[in-house]
Amino acid sequence: MSLIIIFFFIILATSGLCFLQVFLSRKKSKWPGLILPAVFILLSLIWVSYFLKMSDRVGPNIETPETRYEYDSKGNIKEEFKKVDGHVSFDRHSRPRVIISGFGLITILITTNIPTVIYLLIYGISREKMRAKLEMQKMAIQDLN
């Protein structure tokens, strides 16, 4: 049930931002319509810088956890246990690793800029409609003269 509520909240927020973009794009000045695209460009750059910061943490773990092995009857290692921070984990790495390549960063940048592109399209379409309407008004005034 909570997933449905979150989904509707996201739909409501997205449609509200689209209506806000249309409203700002129809202002006489061109600058208000560029506010939301600028905000989303900044948010995407924050995401990229976050992942760059996380990629700096990639590397071997300096702290060596206590490792225990469980052997089968033939003497082969059956299972490996690592004791990290007082609890036993069954994985081979004591902390998650983030590996980001140049392709990964470009993918993150493109993905996080999808709203920017959408808002710029709304801006361009709204401004074009305003320009066409203004030209029609000028032509109507010239026809009256």
C-alpha cells in the first residue's frame, strides 16, 4: 500500500513541476522558465560528484577482519566466515565497493539530466507558441491599419 502512495506522490510532484515549468515559461521574461532546468542541472552535477567521491573509496580494506574457515571431511575449505565489527558476515568483502568507469559517469549524467531535457523542451515549446501568438497579434494590428 505504501508503494502505491509513494508512486502517486511522485506522479503528483512530477505533474506539479511540469505545470510550474509551463507557467514560468509563459512569463514575459525568458529567465523564469530557465529556473527549473538550471536546478536539475545542478542536482545532476551533485549526483555525479557524489559518485566520484564514492569511487575514491574503492580499494582494499585496510582493516583486516578476523577470518574463520569451516572445513569438510577431506580438508577442503567448505565455508569462509569473516567477523567484522562483532558480527559474522558470509561475504568476501567487509564493505560495499563502488566502481565507476567513465561510461558509468556518462550514464549517470545522462540519466539525471532527463528532467532537464524535458523542462527545456517545455520551455522551448511554450516560448515558440508565445512567439507565434505575438506575430499573429502584430499581423492583426497591421491588417487593421
